Amino acid sequence: MSSCLLTVILFFGIWCIVNCLEPQEAAGLFRLRRFPSENGQPSDLEPVGPSFPPGAAQPVSSRPITAQPVSSRPISAQPVSSRPITAQQVTVRPVIAGSVIASSRLSQPNFARPMVAVNATAVQPIMPVIANAAGCLGSFTSSGIPTSVHRLRAGDIKVVAAMGDSITAGNGAQATNVFGVLREDRGHAFSIGGDRSLSEGVTTLPNILKAFNEDIYGFSTSSGSGSPQFNVGEAGATAKSMAGQAVRLLARLQADRHINYMTDWKVITLLVGGNDLCNSCINPVAYSAAAYKDGIERALDILHRHLPRTLVNLVEVFDINMVASLANSNILCSLVIGGICPCGAGLNVNRVALGPLATEYRKAIFDLVGTGKYDTRPDFSVVIQPFLSQLTLPTMQRGRPDLSYFAPDCFHLSGKGQRAAGKALWNNMMQPTRLKQMDLLPTAPISCPSTLFIPTRHN
């Protein structure tokens, strides 16, 4: 039965080939192609498919030619991880001039797989660069010790020092009551304090510099009789006092065996003028803008004459009248400010003159530095830092002054205020001379170097 069925199927298949296909197609199914042997004679035989006359168009599938489907997703660059290469939890700004800077919020180091840089000739692996404690990526130290202050980088700084009044001495930085303001908390002073660390949120200038050179030296520590190091600031100091402070600072620098006086790069920060303004109504001549300029000039002349490899931050004085206005918000503050700043207290008719006089002070030092007398040597320069020149009081909800930035006397800076000032000073140092912030901006992040060298008037 099965053999009969197979015979029928075979017969039906042959019939279809003969009767259903065109003659040429049917013949082509059984055509044999001969392959020439080595002597040129036909040899092996191989069945082939249909053949076509020379020059004839070969048939194609009856199905329409269509474009191959592609993904609706746009063509994009090679995927990379959305996680940034991260380090210490801070916010940073981008940098140019050959340094790589993170411009996002960074956290503890994540050792991600290497990124790849592609150029026209090769694909080279780039190992991840881990941010320093300030959140800045890259190297900020010169390959050799620079000889010009205009080629100075953050990591080149070895020594810090400071001159000034009670703000530099740290009065009230850690005070919990009015009497605590009498204590000098030098370890928390904005320009020279080195207590605690940047990772703990203490953004003084030395603590930020430690992220670029962990061997920075000269900062103050502790309170009261602690180690002042190269902090010669003192409560009650005026511009006239600065020449004496300059002499004392030189003596300390020359006597300290931990530094190389001739070759180590030094940064000195000078802020003074509050006491001058507060007494200007009592003795207008002694505390005039001309007298202020004379005191600053004599101090800078001493530093310029005797200090090699030095950058001086000259911080502009703030408007005492504005700070004294805090007395209106607190009866105790009103009583204390009356004793600290007689010309700026309460209803003193001379109070309105403090703002214009502070402006005259700032213009006087601007003109002084603008003469170029401190740019006659390649290893010394004075840079004006204006982050207090247009100071506005930090406020809380409903516009009320945020007294947490001030000590209990409502006049000196608290630890929070000192930290904000330290960060603003650093940011000023990193900003080009014509693009410096002129307010405290306490919520601003720490800036990473935005230029190859620390900006001066000549780079």
C-alpha cells in the first residue's frame, strides 16, 4: 500500500515539472555543469540551478525591497556611566588651562573603570583622576619652584600669615556669650586659622590650601594662649598699627626653622579698618582716608622691601555702619556695639558718614596698589580682594538678619561667619582681578582654580 502511494507521489511530481514549468526552467533543473580538469578537458559533473542567457536580467524575488528596520532611538555616542568620578563631598567649579575639574557635586572616591579618550590616531586609556579634599581634580603644583609670583599655583604655597585686627585674631569665633568675645579663637580665623579640617566644614584659607599642599605651614591653632604662629593680628588694631605688625611678622618668619625664608612661597592676608571707622567721628584727621592709606602703605613697604616670594591679599574693609545696624534687632547688641563702635552705635548722628568713609578707604588702597610700586620685583605682588566691599547681611525668612553669622556681640564674626569669609577669600584669590565677587556669598561653593596661575595684576 505504501509503495503504491510513493509511486503515485513520484509520478505526480514528474508530471508537474514537465507540464507546469516553462520548458527552459524544467530543462535547467537537470542541466549538468562540467568543470574543466587540469588538462582542460571536462571532468566532474554538478547539477546547477536555472541558467540565464548572457546579458539577460536575472529574476529577483517578487517581494518588495524594503529598508531594514532600525531602532527609533537616535544614534548617540558610546554610552558611559551616569555616575561621575567622585571624591570628597563638596561642590566645585570647572577649570581651564590644562587642569581637569569636576563641575558636579562630588562624594567619597569611587574608583570607576578607566575612561577612554579618542583621537584621530589612537585610543588611549585615561585613568580616573581623584579629586582632592576641596573637590578639585588635577595637579595644581608647578613641576619646579616658580620664580615669579605671576606663575604661582595653589600647590606652590608653603607658608600662610596674617595681619589685622580682632577679626584676624578670631575674637568671638567660638563664643557662646558676650564675655566669650574677649577670647581670641585664632584657630578659626578666616585667613589664618587651621583648627579642624576642610572635611569638617571649616573653610578657612589654610584648611582649603591643605587640599593642595598638605604641608602648608604658619596657620594658627587653638584659642587664647594657643599657637598663633604667623598670625600677628590683634584686637583694637588700626591701619597705623600695621607697620608694627609687619616688623613682628618678619621677625617670626626669619626665626622659624621650619621654613626656608628665601625660597618658600608665602601668602599674607591683611584686613584692617573697622576700628578706624568706629573712631572716625572722634578724631576725623587720625582716621581719615589719607591716614588709612598711609598706614597701609608703610606696612606694605616693609613687606616689599624684606620679603622674598610673597603674595599679599589686601582685603577691602566692609561698611561698619551696615553691621552696626544689627543693634536695632537686639537690645543687648545695642548696648555692646555702643562700647565697641561708638561712631556706629544707636542714634549717633555721625553714623551715616561711615558708609562714604569706607568707600574712601577702599579707593585709597586701590589707588595705592594701582601705582605699581609693589610690582617692581617678579617675586612680590599685592592683590586687592574685594569680597567684603559690598557686603550684604545674610537674612532668614521674612528678611530678618541672620545673626548666626555673628558673635553674641552682633559685631564680630562667629565661627560660621569666619568660615564664610575664609571661603570667600579663597574664591577671590581664584578669580581674575576684574571678575572678583564683592559680597560674602556664604552659600557659594568652593571654587577650583579657573586659571593656570593664581591671578595677579600681571597674568
